[in-house]
Amino acid sequence: MANYEVDPSILKPYLPNGVELDYYKYKTYVSLVGFMFKKTRLFEIPIPFFGSFEEVNLRFYVRRIEGKKVKKGVVFINETVPFKIVALLANKLYKEHYISIPTKNSTIINDNKNIVYEWKKNEQWNSLTVNTETTQQKIESNSIEEFIFERYFGFTKLDKDKSQEYRIAHPKWMTNKILNYNIKCDFGAMYGAPFAHLNDKAPDSIIQAEGSAVTINWKRDKF
């Protein structure tokens, strides 16, 4: 995950009604994320041929306040997957913002980990590469890692007035120390002109998590 501070005004057009931007030390962030879906199930049924694949997404961080309860969550600007049927179903069922373009990934583990995600847009390959240690580290309290990862709700903008919410469940993730990284991404081509300035900006932080089993609630609550 490559995390970039951005001006809040860039994110407000994507903000679902009824939620507000969440800040870490008075700053708002977007994250460029590469990860693997593995052994995906829909209604507890394995998905033949399409159960394991990479996704690259751009997301930002929000919260919804209900009385004394604060729901910390994420909003996806774009989610990229390799299979058209996956994108079609996700957009139809979940009203998300999936696209299907060529993707690939590589993970090599020996003394260190070398992880690469690649995706092709306008005949050009973009990539997100990290080299990390293999030793596991706990996420520290009040850290940028905690701000990024401790999110158990997703929010979707349906239109200017309507939004929906869903729950995400996973244990606390362990991280690996980043040794070096390389990012090659045409943010303007992928995500639109408001993000083009990130082409020439170094990320404010890079995080690699080991992941876990994740459950996403089918039920969506509209508000």
C-alpha cells in the first residue's frame, strides 16, 4: 500500500452522503493498494476459475458517526481486476467502481520478500513493487498503519443523496518492514486529472501487510 497525502477538496466529490473524511494528524490520504484475492467464495460457495486473482485499487478514508458510535471505513475510487465477469458482478451487485484490464503479480520469498503488482492501461504497464523483510511486526497504536488498516466498514456513493454501508471482518494484520520500493503509475490515466499530480510525488508511507481471511457482509444498509 502506497499512501499519499492529498488535499481534502480532491476527495469531496467522491464522498458518500452521510459520511465525513477521516484525518490522520490533520491530513487526508489516498492509498494505492495491490493485493490478492485467494479462494474467494460467494455465499460460502467457491467460485470456479475466478476465485483467485489480483486487485489494484485506489481508496480513501472516512468515518460515519451514529450517536456515540464512530464507524471507520473506506471508500473506493476505483477497483481494478483482470476478469470482466468479476467486474460486472461487483458493479451490478455492490454498486462499486470496478474495471477490468490486464493485470499480473509476482511474489518471491527467500531471505526477503519481493512483491510486484502490474496493471495495463492505454498500452502501458503500471507497477507497484516492494522488497521487505520476512519478520512479522505488530501494528503500533496511533500509527499510520493503524489508521490505514483498522477499518471495518466500506461505504459506497450511490448518488448525491443516497449511500450504502457494509461490514468487513478480519483479524489485526501483521506487517513486514519495507526495505525498498518502486512505483510506476500514471495516476491521471488511471484515476482522472485530480490525481495526476501524484505521478511526480513520492508516497508519504509504504506499508506491506501479510493479510488474512476476510469476510465482507453481503447485506448492504442504505442511508
